[in-house]
Amino acid sequence: MRRFDYAAPTQVFEACALLADRGDEARVLAGGTDLIVQMRERDRRVPLIVSLRNLAELKGISQNADGSLTIGAMATGNEVHHSALVQNHAFFISEGAELLGSIQIRNRGTLGGNVGNAAPSADAAPPLVAANATACLVGAKGTREVPVGDLMTGPGQLALEPGELIQSFNVPAAPAHTGTRYVRHVPRREMDIAVVGIAAQVTLEDDLATIKDASVVLSAVAPTWPHATTAEQALRGQPVNDTTLANAGEAAAADSRPISDVRASAEYRRMMVDVYTRRALATAIERARAAV
């Protein structure tokens, strides 16, 4: 590992000033489960590491007066997974957090780090996008809110201004009769990254037999975490039955933009998008009905 400078500011504005001053030479350190590995094993050069460990403003999980949930960017994978607030609010966020590597990794890795790493195969990000969550960004110019779905512009690329960092995520309260599910396909059961991931949020009409609204977000089959908009349109206003789910699965596969690599072919990924979209929707519908 190459030599580097290290800073652990105690105030957010100090961290932002350091990042703005050093520009591309500086990187934030949250859990370090990606950055440190890259520095050790891939000889990544990082002249300055800015640790976020002492920034209390980036920690914690709380519910707001309007029913929304605020999750600090430094909340660890295990904190998010085991949080009763998260499980009661949007269970698929807990499901995504549970998949962030081993228990040891989840004890260190953070929600902000998983999103900020900007990997198309991220497990924690798609549920946030499907839940219409926003990221609170803080920088020298103050704070601003950005939809999590707009935060990633490409693999490893975020829509952050110089000196900005992710402070927290705000997850709005879901309507009545809403259920969620995050599923993924991996070659191994544990310690692997998604070949295909699907986050689904479904809201039913009061009759519990008609889909009022739906959000389907894809992972590992596009350069970002896109909505499967054609699938979402195929679901809205439709009855809950196998035909509706089959149509949505086919539409989601058509919405995907997978590549072929050593882990799977593009054709195989499209097939799995179809299969896993149906599975995610079926469970989300079951949960929506059980939430009455």
C-alpha cells in the first residue's frame, strides 16, 4: 500500500473543506470495505483519506413527524438490516442491507458507502430508489436533496459537486396497502455480488385485488439503478394475477440493458430479470395484503 495522508475531522464542514481543497486526491473513508481493499490489492493511489468516523451528523436511524425515515449515511449494513424502524417502514431496505457481504463486512460497511461506491450491482441502493428515497448532500454551499435514482451517473460516478458528501437518506412513508421485496440472483449463496437484482414496491387498491402503483428497480443489468418503466406501466391498474406478473416480468427484461461478462451472458441476465421480477412482485403483493 502506498503512503497517504489521513484526516478524521469532527465537524462536517471540516470534512467538506478538505475534500474541496484536495479535489480528486481525496477520498472519504466510511467503513473502508471497498476503499482499503482497492488500495492494498489494486495499488489504488489515494493521497488523502478523510475519515467520517467522528461525524455524528452522519449516524443514526430515526423516524420524522411526517412518517418518513432518515437513515444516516454512516449507518452500517447490520444496523440497517436489524433496525425495527427500517423493517416496519420499508422491509426491502433491510433485505438489501442484509446482503452486503459477510457479518464482519456488514459490521463495518455503511449504507452511504454502498451507494457512494456507485456499483451497478449494489444491493442496498435499488430498494432506496424503488422507495423514492432522496439523498441529503452536504457541502461548502450547504445542503441539497437529490433522488437516489439520480445520484449515480455511471459505474463509479456520482452526481456530487466538489467537496460534497452524502449525509443521510430520507425514505418517504409508503401509502396504505404497500408491500416490498428485494431479491437477487448470485452463483453462490453468500459473499457474492448480484448477477441480477430486483427491488419491487407495490401498492394495492382498497380491494386488495388491483395494483394501484408499482415501482420496479433493476440492479446489475444496466450502468446505473434504473426503473423498469415499461414494467411499472404494465402493472398499474391491472388485476393481481399470473398474467399481470408475467407481462411485468417480460417488460422488465426488455427494459434491462445487461452486458456479457465472465459471470453471466446478457441473454441469461435478461431471462433472470423476467424470473426474479415475477418473484419479487409476488412477495411484495403478499406483504401488501398482509399489512392490512
